[in-house]
Amino acid sequence: MNDKVQLRGKGIYVEMVGPLDAPPLLYLHGGLGGAGSYDFVHDQGERLSQGVWLIAPDRRGVLRSDALLSGEPFGLQDLLQDIEDLRCRLGLERWSVLGHAFGGWLATLYAATYPERVECLLLECPTFDLGLTARSLLQGAALELEKWGKYHEAVKCRELIGEPDLHIAWAGCQDALKLLGKRAHALYLQHPDKNHYDRLRAESFLSPDLWERGLDVEARLLAEGRVFRSLLPLLPQIVQPTLLLYGKYDRVLSAEQLDPFVRAVPHARVECFADSAHAPRFEEPERYAETVIAFLQAHRPRLL
């Protein structure tokens, strides 16, 4: 089922697949603005529907959801409230939440803020600290620039790794990724098909304007600045059954974040995908779906 749900005056596009009597799983897509849940449902919707009720919205202001209006108040709190409002609209007491990349940051914050509403927390290649993620990506970008012969630009990337102003470091990281163009795919995909997501976008029949809609959301969140809060100190508050899925070659979740997570959430199950980078759901799809379904089914008695 695909539909727009009205949440506080804004149409939020929600795609739902799977049986309604299966464990409900909310998916929170990546990117500060991001490109919605289109790719995740394409890669995993049918597989996960064999064992879960997947609920996959496009974030407020992103892709198929209504755009933000000029001057419209918007911030991080709206994203948290949208999650709670959607849960209430669906009539769910509790649900499990799966977040990818920045969606993992948001899922972690939601689980800590509303612990009684989150049955299980699942995180795919999350970031808990955008500053650490920016530095890890800058290191990777420098290596790719050197392969391309852009040595001066590579030096600039390495200089930004120590930049204390996270706004500057993040902006420099994004500039480096734009300069790399399609070469930046190597930082996110270990899979040989580096053009998978470009092809999905081209074949989607959604207009370029819709795909770019999230840029406004990203700009507003960056200007607000709350997304630069490190959630590493918050991790000990995570009490729910937790599953962390990450690719061996992922640069978004670096060792500087993974190691503190393991120490702070000792009850978490951690699964490394040896042939993946930032998208195990695409790079190792069968194992990904089996792992997610098995984890949720194992904790299903608590849902009854």
C-alpha cells in the first residue's frame, strides 16, 4: 500500500508492504535530506515482506512527501514528532525501527527518547556522530582523489580531517564528494555494480525535481545544527534488543564509532557483511533479509 498520511499539515508519503499481522518495522532512510525510501523498498521490500510488516516513509519534505514551504518552520524535532505521529496514526503501541546512515542516528535518538515505543532497534551502517563520519569520508575521498591524480585536492581533504568546526568539515566533505562525482560511489559500494542507485533513479519515472527535494531539508537541518550532536554519550540508554548491521568496507560507520557502540550497548548483536560497504541491503540482499527477519521473529513474543 502506498499513500500520503497527513501529519501536522504535511503529506508524508508512506509505502507499506507485508502482512499486517507480522512484526511492524519502521524504516528510516539515510541522508540528512536523502532520497527517500524508494531504493530500500526496491532492494528489500519483497524479501522483508515475507516476515515483517514494512513501513517505509519518505521523510518530511523529501522525494514523494510534500515539499517544505519557503519560511515554513522546520527542524529536527519535526522528524522525531513525525515518527511518533505515524505510530499513533497506525494504531501501534510499539514497533521496531530500522535506520540506515543518518536514519540510524535518528532511530537511535527516537529509541532513547521513546524507549517504551520501540520494541527492537536495528541499525544499518549508522552514524552516531556526523563529525567522525565526515572525517572518515574525507580520508576515503583523499585516497580516491589521489587515484585520480588530484593531489592538491587530496591534501585539502586531509587538512579538513582535523577541522574543529563541524559545519566546515561537513561542507568540505560534501564538496569533495561532489568533485569526485561517480568516483564517489567507490566510497559507498563494494559491489561491482557501482551505478545501481543512479540507475534506480533514472528508471523510477520520478522527476529530477523530486529527487532534489531533500536538499532543502538537508540545508535547514545543517543550519539548525542539532544534527551535529554526537549520540555516542547517549548509547548506554539503549535498552531495547538491538541489531547492528554494517559492511566491512563502510566509511560512514568507522571504527571510531563502532568500538564505542560495542562497549556502550553490550547486549547488541553485531553483524559484519564481509562483501559490503555502505549498502548491505543491496550488496548482500539475501543474508540481509534473513538476518533482519530472524532477529525480529526471535523477539516477536514480546509483541503479542
